Amino acid sequence: MNFFEIIKPYVEKLNKNEYGLLDYVIKNMDKIQNKSIREIAAACYVSTTTFLRFVRKIGFSGYSEFSTVIKYTVLNSDKQEDKAEPFVEEQSKYRNEYLKNIEETVRVLDERKLLKICQVLDHQPKLYFFAKGFSKYSAEYIEYLYTLNGFIVIFPKNHEQRRLAYRNVQLNDVVFVFDYEGEDDELIQIIQNLQSQKEYALLVSITGANNNTIQNMSDENLYLFTDELKVSGVDMTSHVSLIVIMELLLYQFMEYEKSKQ
């Protein structure tokens, strides 16, 4: 009965306008859980008929079921406990889910957001990467990739380096934060420190689609899809979708540069 489990099969079928509605719902779950369909439709600048059509398209029978599931998801979002589960997925099923997550990550990438980021990258700013846990290892490859293509990348690898690095961020730089859950206390504190300045650098986050703190604090947020996997308490979650997003952003930037010639 989790919202994200219900909508997952339908996300790839949404058009840009419908994806905009989904984006609003995800970012405002806690605010809309007790609102009427008229109030939500008005906030999205669409008719109630349009919003109801969207609700049905993402897998719900009607607004009543949609509202109930939203409340359930919000209520249980803070009650999830990590459980060590054996890796018992059949390999064929896992491969299918693996590929599906990559496809959905690519499918929901907002080209307007990518273009906006590319326009900033065009000025060759310094790039700051902030990541922890296993995301760090993906970020190391991304750092290499962007450095190879002429960018100056600052990627602090531990707490002390991160504490010093964010203080050097300038207005014209770009800060990328990689955190699937979007709730890491240290990364949130770094963002708060950056945003405490009167003017601050463009902040781009890459997180899961679930409504989360880092997502809501960012200037631009890109969603990734993956299945969280733990084996005997060890995080085995795939980070390929993160790499895919950053590679596609770089490829889009290259196309943007060519279009100017």
C-alpha cells in the first residue's frame, strides 16, 4: 500500500505535464495528505478533472484511494526499520528489476532541468561533489569523468575534508549532493550552511523519488530509481542509476556546447 510501489509501473507512461503533477505530489506529501482534490488541483493550476485523470493513470481507482495511500505512506515513512534479509531474488527477476530501474531513471529525467544545469556548466564553474557511504565510490568515477572533460572538481572524501570544502564554495560554483534517502544529517547541515549566505552556489541533488529533506532544499533535484538491498546488514544497493544520471548530464552538456558552434 506504499505510494511509490503502486505508481512504479506507471511512471514511464506519464507525459511531461503529468510528471510535473507527480513531482508536486512527491515533494508535498505531508502537506496534501489532508487536502481535498480541489485544493490540490488548484495548487497545481489544473482542473479537478485533469488531476483525477492523473490519479487514475498512476494506478489508483480514484481520489479516495489516492488520499488514503498518501496518508499511509507519510505515516510509515519514519517507521521503516532496516532489516537484514537474505538475497533470495531469482537472478532473472533481479536483472529485470535492475534494468527497469535504469530505464525509469532515464525516463523521468527532466530535460528542462538538465538544460538549466548545462547553461550553468557552460561557464566552467568549479564543481563540488558531496557524498557519503557507497555513493562515494560512484562519485569517484564521476569525479574522474568530469575532470577528464575539463572541469575542476572538488570531492572531499571524509568528514573533515567536507567541513573545510564547503567553506570554499563560491557563488558561481555548482554543488552536487548525492544521497539516495536524502536525509543524511551531515549533508543537510552542509546545505544549511551554504544557504545561510545571502547568495549561494547552485545546489543540485540526486536522490530517490521519495519526498525527502535534501530534495526539498535543493535548487534542482534529479530522481533516481533503485531497489534497496541489504545482505546480512550490509548495504548492497545498486548505484548505477546515479552514474547514469551524471553521465547523461555530461553528454547533454557536450551536445549543448556543439549547438553553440
